[in-house]
Amino acid sequence: MKSKMTQSTELNQEVMTALHVDNVDTVYFSRQDGLKEADKIHKLPGQPKGPGCSSLGGGAMSELGPFFVESDRKTLYRNVHAWNNAANILFLESPAGVGFSYSNRTTDYVETGDISTAKDAYTFLINWLERFPQYKTSDFFITGESYAGHYVPQLANLIIKNNRNENNTIIKLKGIAIGNALINENHCVKGAFEYGRSHVLISNETYNQVVLKCNLDDGNYSSTECLKAMQLANDEHGEIDLYNIYAPSCIDSSSRNSMAMDLKKGADPCLSNYIESYLNLPEVQKALHANTTKLNYPWTECSDLVGGSNWTDAPKSILPEIVQAINSKLRVWIYSGDVDAVVPVTATQYSLEALGLPIATKWSPWYQNQEVGGYFVGYKGLTFVTVRGSGHMVPRDQPGRALTLFRAFLKGKNLPVSSSVKSSS
């Protein structure tokens, strides 16, 4: 993509192409090699907003990749906090039906689920390593956010299982990190309403009605009275971005004062619109080696082909998978932006409490650029981190803090603490 990435002279290599999983599935991936000082470590993020959302548009081009799209919808600018400052990065649009990934079998779109997604992702990784064998000896980490609370531990455990067969290609998996992770459905619902009340998004009266009419502990929300109480809560919080309750709303750039926001200093709420326009430009798709079969639908950040009623398997709790990853001695980090109301920090805390892990490092603030970046606590086998001032998409809302977190995760070290706080190593 030379014509669009002339600013990337520091990058070792950029590869964007499609790779066949089997004879009918084609998945799209983007590899962005690290800068010259980057460690030789690889990463595979999951979907940012749930089943059916793109790690290319929703992850690479709006959160942690090296380039973002300008408001003119055709020009790129450099992300100085890109995660390939610290590692080699691999993005995957998965499962088939997401972004530029597709299948020749329509049944693959109506029979999707957690299990098939993990199997396809694993098959892709094996095929990818066979195509690029120079990376077989590199340490490998998997990260993601949101529904990656399912994807990441499931894929990690499948890798561990298949690594036991000495005849298989070995993936040197070292750890996983998940942001604002959907881990347990009941904890998420309960935590979301508690978060809404504590952050004055809904009234105490409505919260009390939800607690009274809905059994938030057993996950049965189907009664008429419960649904009415939940709808009232939805009405009360108004038209805000629940993924970041303090973020501005997107106003189309044609009606916005161009001086209202410096796009380089903060996340542009309209960035997703710019990305969608950009990735549907014919010249961009050609440069990306994408959509070579001329799909009869446009690229979208989240696909209507995947998820919803077509998702055939999704356990209500992924806690057993988390435990399995911990028992396999993987490095396990879970982090939460603290202004996300969709998968809020309160939900994650309920899930961590359910794990019952002993505390190894006490709760402490961590710092980035001499400011509190958030808080962390070390459990036996798991580290939990909050990111202050960030919503659901941590690298987008707090890019500097996200990169600091990512570097610490890769090194397996505690986040920076003030001199007045004793840090365990």
C-alpha cells in the first residue's frame, strides 16, 4: 500500500492479504511488524464490540494500529501510540463473514459460534506460521476486548491442547490479555445496572425496581415486569455512548466546526464513519489485497451476517476457561476502562470475585506521565488493571496508558507505581 503509507518509513514491513483456512473459507489478516526497537512478539486481538465486529477497522484503524483515517475519509495519519511500537502485531477478521473475511458456504454464516471460531482461528494461525516460518520461534501472545472475553481464552486453551501433540506445529503461546471482557453474562448485567446507578445514569428508584423485578443473580430477565424496569433504565440514561459515558457524540463532519477538535489529541467520535468510507474505496481495497472476489456487500465495522440468532454456542460464563488458562501457567491479564457502561469494571470485579483467587500484590495506583493511569491488583495467576478515563476501547480512549499497560504485560512486570507505593515484583 505504498501510495497510502508513505509516512511508514520506520516500519519494517506491512502485509495485508487473505489466507485460506480451508477450501471454502478465506480470512483476512493484517500484519504490522514492529518498529526497529520492538520486541519479537506477536499479538492477535479479538473483536472489539462482540461477535461480528472487525479487528481491522475496529481495532487496527481506530485503536492500536499504526495509522488512523482523517476526517476527509481518504488520508491516513500516524498513531504515535501504536502497539507495534512494542511488538509485531497480527490482526485477524474472524469468523468468516466479518469484514473482508468470507465463506463460499452460506451455512457458515448461520452456524457460527464460539467453538467454530476458535477452531478456524487456530487453523489460520497454523497456516500462517507455515507461510511465514520465520515466526515459529517467536513468543506469542493473544489479546482482545469485549467478546474476546470468550474468544481469547477459548483459543488459548485450544492452542495449549493441540501443542501437546508433538506432530503439530507448536505455537509458543505465553500469555493472554483481555480488555473490558465479557466473561460472565449474569455478572455483566448485574454490574451494568449497578454501574448505571453509581454513575448517576439512572435513578435510584429505577435501579431499585430492576433489583426488585429482575433476579440479577440467576440470569432470568424474561418477565414483563423485569423488561419494563430495564426499559425504563434505558430511557433514563438518554442518548449517550455507553461504551464511553463521557465521550462526545458523533456529529457529521460536514456540519461540524473543523476547529472544534484536534483529532491528533483525542479520539474522534466519528472515526468509525471515516474508516468505513475509507475501507470501501476501490483503490484502498486493491492496495490492501482485499475483496478480490468482489463481495456483494460493503465492508462494515460490524457484520449483520455474524452474531445474533446465528450464533449457535456461547456459554453464559467463560470462568472455567479462565481457570484453565491460569492452570496452564499462562500470563493472564484482564483490564477495564473505568467509564465503560457496557461491560463495566463492576461486572469484571464480580467475575474476579467468583474466581476466588488469593491476592499476591495489593491494590495500588499505577502511573503514566506522572499521572495516575489507573489501578491494579495481582492475584495468584492473574493481574487485573483499571485504566482511568477510558471507555470500552482502551487504546482509543487512553492510547498512552494503553501502550504502557501493553508493554508491562509483554514483560510480565508490574505497572509503574509512585515512589510512595511499594511494588511487588
